[in-house]
Amino acid sequence: MAKILIIEDDQDINEMLTKLLKLNGYEVINAYSGTEGLLIHDTTVDLIILDLMLPGKNGEDIIKELQNKKPVPIIITS
């Protein structure tokens, strides 16, 4: 089962994405800020869905920091 990290501060959008992905058999990890997303990111994440406008670290900062870790596909939302 693929593991997807959602980094989205809007609770409604985060919950909607989580429900849709879980219905389709994905394991989902949620983060509501850029800083939280980086803290809970691990090397077993297969995909990140990332909002660019986040409290704490913004999406662009997160992408830069993730480049130093294991490469992982990122879908940007805005």
C-alpha cells in the first residue's frame, strides 16, 4: 500500500483528500503546517501532496529541504 503525506493547512481540504485517498486504498499521513510536515516526513513516504501557502515553512522551503532527503514525487496544490 502506498503511503501519501498530505501537507495542507486548510482542514476541510486536508480531510477531503484524506477520505478520497483512503477510499482508494492509500495510507495517509496528515500535516497542517510546513514545519509539521517536515517533522513527520519519513523515508517510506511514496508521494507528498503539498500546499504552497502554509504557516511556518512555506511549500517552496519544504521542497528545498526535501531535496536533501530521499527523492519523492510531490504534487503541488494552491
